[in-house]
Amino acid sequence: MRRPSRLVLTATACVMGAIALPVYAGSPQDFPQVERGRYLAILSDCASCHTVPGSNQPFAGGRPIETPFGNIVTPNITPDAETGIGSWSDDQFEAAVRKGIRRDGSRLYPAMPYNAYTKMSRDDVLAIRAYLNTLTPVRNAVVANTLPFPFNIRTAMRAWDALYFTEGEYKPDPNQSAEWNRGAFLVNGPGHCTACHTPKTFLGGDKTDQYLRGSYLQGWSAPDITNDARLGLGRWSKEDIVAYLRSGHNRVTAATGPMGEVVTLSTSYMTDPDLKAIATYLKSLPGKIEGPAQLAANEPPMIAGAAIFRDQCSACHGLDGKGVADLFPSVGDSSMVRSDDPTTLIRIVLRGARSVGTDAQPTAPGMPSYGRQLDDSEIAAVLTYIRNSSSAAAGAVTADQVSKVRRDTATRPD
Amino acid sequence: MTKRLPRKDVVIIGLGWTGSIMANELTDEGLEVIAIERGPWRDSPTDFPPTYIQDELRYRVRHELFLRPDQLTFTFRNKMDQTALPIRSWGAFMPPNGVGGGGVHWNGEMWRFLPSDFVLKTHLTERYGAAFLPGDMTIQDWGLTYDELEPHYDRFEYLCGTSGTAGNLRGQIIEGGNPFEGARSRPYPTPAQAQPFSHTLFGKAARDLGYKPFPQPSGNLSEAYTNPLGLKMGPCTYCGFCEWFGCANYSKASPQTTILPYLVRKPNFSARDNSEVIRINLDKSGTRATGVTFVDSSGQDWEQPADLVILSAYTLFNVQLLLHSRIGQPYDPVKGTGTVGRNYTHQTVSTVNGFFDPKKFNFNPFIASGSIGMCIDEFNGDNFDHGPHGFVGGGYMGQVQTGGRPIESTLVPPGTPKWGAAWKSAVKENYLSTVKPGTGVHGSFYAYRDIYLDLDPTFTDRFNRPLMRITMDLKDNELKQNKFLTDKFAEIIKAMGADKLAVQYRTGPYDITTYQTTHLNGGAVMGTDRNTSVLNRYLQSWDVPNLFVLGASAFPQNAGYNPTLTVGALAYWAAAAIRDKYLKNPGRLIDA
């Protein structure tokens, strides 16, 4: 009698154990959930950070993300049991994505935008999980924390979370339209636009009073994306915003650098209603009134800049600076040109840039590097000129600013 | 040891204009296509940036974009009783190399051939009698008509955004266009380019003399354009750096601006650059291609098996690869047998430079494009009665000056010393007041029994294969034609108000050392009779039906126009035949 009962007990223990193990509860057959998760993963642009650029192993992690405190290497989020998230429970996955808590209970660094992803619901996040679980598991062990002391002490992030992190899913504003609310959810939640476009405190938290007013990261200045007429999207129509996000190009400008990657991997796959919702929401954000006065055309850098522009720039951007829609950006109408932080502007002239090719706009034109044939004062002059030509007005760019970007970008990969 | 790659549906040899067109058409059909290109990958913003592409020394003088003769060259002789020697520096023509091929560095002239050009032998024989043609002339009909090719001309024009003024819209002659052109189904996609001073003055002088001048159809665009593949082109800036150069402004039609950014996004397209195809492989029967063998830059041999082989390299390389692969019977001019290498032709160009009073004329020659110009077509093809003149053929002529690039543009009037202070002074005085049309007279080049391509008996390449031998000379018919046309052209330059003319006729013997055009044609010609053609009317090999050979190598003889538009139209024509006929029933499209 005893032997069979032991066998039964053992078998029961196995079953019990299996139930008790904290595993994934979704079903790979649940097509609606998997499909919803796939789209949410696009909205959240997971692939961008969790894939080494150019590799054929999406979501396998290993990409170093540059922060002001050092590099953080992204983890493997394929369902590999040992090196990925295959053995994570749903609760553990949700805690990481929505609360910034690692599986061992310690804190994630906010390079992972859990402060934005928290606006998604638990169901949303578990749908992403369900989608990720359908991928081919990739064995790729990643050493995530490569920060120097003292930033390598994760417990410090408890204090950071207390200062800058508010948990909770998005609560619609009943006074706004459904489209506006969808846009607000996308921008502040999965789209995590604030990560790049909201200025940061010295601790890396959002300066909430300057929400989406433009910031600096990884050698680029991200522009103001409020409805500010001078610096932001004030002169863009909603259609301009939709065209930019869908195709990487519009009548004014083109996406390059980190935003080019966002377009390639995320926004070009968003639905039209979602792109329109984002446009509606961004256009509702008020801009500043004040701005600098236009520099006089007879100031020496303006005279020199006008000559350099005519000689070097006008072939593509036109003598009137208006460029060609969807091909050569309009330096007259681009708000990036007038940005308070001219880093991106300087960088593009120094090093050149290439817009992203999309199905809607496959050409992907490029701007050559002028770093060899224009010196820092010449670049400063031509940028000062285009920042103050036609109706535009913005502060002069100095040769020192150009020198700094030249130094900072000298060894960066483009 | 040769490594074998996974089989593809289609292998394309050479990723220039025709390779790109065919790759795009066949990937649209769902086929797995790989293109193998001998030269490097080239892309507009990285390879032709406006910061340095306008470098005449690097690109014009030092031949930056062209094949290096060290990698592969040809031997040349004028006559069959001479010994051919290798070409060690390119002269009469510039063999392209790299992705985009000649489409990168061309001028962008986009001419349709005349309807009579496609039935040349029949037309001339009917009008003048067979005895009017020189005895050794081997011209023949193409096997297709202008009307059959028209939709494909139209497709290529709209792919490229061609700027021009229609002269014959569905049979209606339109003022300001070329009244001699065949009927076109649609106007040009964009208006003609604006014309600078000297080009405008030529138009006026020609009109005053009773001709009907029109703007040259241009692949350098007058305005921004979105082509049917969704690719964007910018307006030409008239910088005057087209021929020999890539375009920095996305203004010149090329595979880079009109096809490749779209093509490379397709998952069923792939390409290998820096890989030279050395052989088309055949099965034991010798009537079916099994793929190609190529060599990469490490010297490794690779076999790429494929069901369909598209040979779409430059004229000379097409013929050479057929000879090296033992496809078709090599042409023997003595016995009059064989077809591969037969009916090889070039172009007959000449010019007249006009020197004007510097006090009255400032032509500002810097403002131009590669296909700018006002032209007349009265003396092309059979647009005029050849009876009294004793020759056949003709060409367009015009002020088609492509720029004022300083190294090439130091013209001085006849009689000026060739060096020293007087020469310098004359260069300075005449720089802005000289009309230098370049290929102002653009004559046809008809085919002859003893002008041909074959394998050299002495010289070999780096793979120990025989070099290909060019036997090429100018015949009395072409010299007479050129004399007649150049004199007519000189009259117009004179009527513009030139004080002095430098008339530069094309003279024999054919000179391999000075540039004429890169319009080499024939050697693997299309036709209706397999005894006088390598390809049938669909550009399908008579001998190996799963091989199609694209490019000007298919021209039975050359017309008095630049060839590229016809080359592109034939690629679309062949692609349509493959899509509509061949894929449904792979085999001979025409019974041999």
C-alpha cells in the first residue's frame, strides 16, 4: 500500500509544483491577446532598445543605452528560460514594466521608461508578454548594469522613484475627446515621448514644468514637440505630424538620428487613427509666447552666413531656404533650426545625416558632412543666418558651441 | 574550390539601369532575385555628395567612377589585317563599373528612336533601293516596331520624370516639340528644362534658318518629381556636373534616384557587390543555363544556381561573357558565319566651336545640365531625302553644352599659340564668349561586315581568359554623313553671330584614344533570324532560352540618338515578355 501511495504523492507534488511555479498564464492560442500585444510592443518601441542595431535577433537585448551616468545594457526579452524572460511570472513581468522592479525585488534604472509604461494597464502589459512569448527564444546572457560607482547601487533608485515616479495607469480626462485621450495615452504611456523630449533634472528625472519642451541626449538635442509656434509644432498641421510619423518625412523636415529609429521601428507601423490622436494631443499643448528678437541682417555673422548658405546649402535647400517637400528639409520652416539647444543642428552640419527610408517614403535622402570644409566659425555663421532668415528668430550660434559638438561627436558612431 | 550558394529564381549580372529595372519587375512577380555586380555599391548621399562630387580632376580626368583597365580591358585595332593591342587608359568610351552602372555618370539625354529606325533595312531598301546601301553594310530590322515599344518608352520616361516638350502627341504635331518624333501616348512627365543664353540663341538661329528647334529631352529634372515607385527627385540646379559625375541633388535620373531605394526594401531581392561574374554555366545539353560563377574580392569562386539568367552588363561585357561562356556561335567575318560579336557599332559625333565677341556675348557657360540644349532633328535618320547625298543615316544636332568645367573648357580660336602668355590671354578672353557644344552633331553609326568583336588570340585577363578584341573603323558612309551634318551645324553656329568657327569633323581612322561617347552597341543583336541575331525580339537568347541579354548590345545598328531611353524601354519590353509569356511557359518565346 505504501509504495503506490508514495508514487501518487510524488505525482501530486509534481502537479502541485507545476501549478505553484510562477509561470506565464497566457495562451499562445489567444490570438486577440497576442495580436494586441504585438501592436502594443510597436507602440512602446520595445524592439529599438532591446535589439542590437543591425542584428537579426530582435528583442535579444545587449544594446548599450547611453545615459548621463554611464551605459546600461538592455536585457534579453525573448522567452529563453535562462537568459530571457521565459521563466518570469506575469506578476514579475508587470512589476518590471509598470513599476520598475526587477525580478529579485531590486530597482530598474529609468533608462527603462517604466514611469511612462505605468500608464498602460496590467492587461496591456500582459498582452505584450503574450506576444513576446510567441517569439523564438534566443540564448543571450546580458550583463545589464555597467554603470560606474556610485550609480551601480540599485538601492539608490528607491529614492529616485520616490522623487520622480508615480505609478498608475492612464486616467482619461472626461472634458477631452476620445481622440485626445487616446493621444495623451500614447504620448505619455507606451510612446514614452517624454523620455527624450522632456528636459531632465541633474538626477535624470523629468522637469515636469518643461513637459515635452525639448531635451538633450546621446549627442542630439530632441526638439520641443508642444504646439509652440517658434520652437515646436505650432506651424505644423495635424497632417504634417501624421506624415512625419508615418513616413519619416513631410513638407518641412525629415527624421534622422534616434527619431529616425523611432519612425522605422515604431511610428511607421502605427495605425492612422493612433497617429491622428498623437497629433491632436500634441497640438493641444500650449507653447511659449516670448522669444528672442531677430538678429539684424547687417551683423557680420549674418552677412557671412548668408554667403555661405548661398554657396554651400542652397543647391538642395533652395535660395529661399524652403527645400523640397519630403526630400530636402525647409530650413526656413523647420522649428529644429530655431531650437534653443542647437546641438542637433550643429551635429547635422558637422557630420551629415540621413533620413530614414520607409515604405511610404523610400528615398531616404542624405545631407553630407561639412565638418571638413567649414570651420567652426563658418558653421556658426551659417547656422546663425538660417536661424534668423525670413521670419525666424533665434539666438546666435557661437563657434565655441560648434567646437563643443565637434569634440563630443568626434568618436561617436552615427 | 567553388562554393555553391542556394538556388534563386533569377540571377542578374550587373546592377545598372537594365539590371535594376529587371530586378524590380521580376521581384514584383514574386520571384527570388539576386543581382551580382562587379563594382562597389554606390548611393547618392554617400558617394556623390555636393561637398566634393563637382571635382573635374578626380572624376573627369582621373576616371574615378569607371572600371580600372588593370581589372579588365580590351584589345583594339582598326582593320582585320592589323594586330590588336590592349587599351591601357580609357579613351573613346568609358566602361562603367559599380552599382548604377552608366546610369550614375551619364548626361541624362532621353531620346526615343524614330519609328523608321526599327525597320531600317526594310525602310531604306524600299525608299532608295538595295543598291543605294554600301555593299559591306549589314544593317537589319530590329524585329519589333516603334508602336510595340512605345508603352515601354513611356514607362521609362515616367520612371525618370523626364523633362521635355512633346512634339507628337497621339499623332498631333505640337509646336515647340520635335515634329519628327514618333507618336507618344502622353506628354513628358515634367516640363522641359529652362535654357541658358547660348542654348536659347541656337534655338533662335535655327528657327531663323527655317528649322524647328526644340529642347533636348532631359533626365535632369526641371522640377521636383515623385516617380511611380514613390521615389522623390529634386529640381536640377544647373551646376553643370552631370556627365562623368554622380548627381548630388537627386535631380538626375539614375538607378539610385529612381529604383534602388525601393528595390532594396523588397525581401525577395538581394545583391552582391565587388563580385565579378566570369561565366554563365550551362547544362550538358548546352541549351539551358544553370546559373553563374562569380569571383569575390578575396578570389573565392562561387556558384549561384538560378532558373533564369539575366545578362545586363555594359555592351562589351555582355558580348564578352557570351563568348567566354560559349553561348551562341562566334561571328566570323571571313566566312560570314556566327552571330556573337557581329554588328558592333558606336556613334558618329562631331562639333563646331563658335568664338563670339567677348564685348557683346557673355554665355556664362557654368549654367547647364548634362541634357540641356536646343536641338533640331531635320537631319536625323531618314527625316530628309538622302538620294542626292550618297549616304544613309543622320543625327540630331544642337547646342548641348553641358557646362563650363574649367579643365575641359579652355578653348581658344584657331590660330592661337598652343601655350604661353598669348594662349593664357586668349583663354581668359574667350572663356565666357565661346560656344562649345561638345557632342553637337550626334550621328548614327551603321553596321558593317568587318566591324565586330571577337576573342583576342594573344592577350589574356587575370583569369587567363582571352581579352575581347575590338575591330572598329569609320566607313565612307559615316564620314560623308558627318561632313554633311557638321556643315549644316556650322551654318547655325555662324548664324548665332560667331566671329570664328572651329569646325571639327569626325575623321578616320576611328580613334580609340579620345572620348566620343560611351554609346557602344551591338555584338549580341536582336532580330527575327537566328542566323543574323543572337537574341529574338524579346531579347531572349536563341540558343539558351532561359537567358535574356539586356542593353545596347541588342541594337542591330545605332541610330542618331543617345541610346539610354531605348535601352531602358527594351528592358521593360523584355520584362513584360518574361512576366506575361515566359513565366507561364518557360521555353522559347519564338520558334527558332
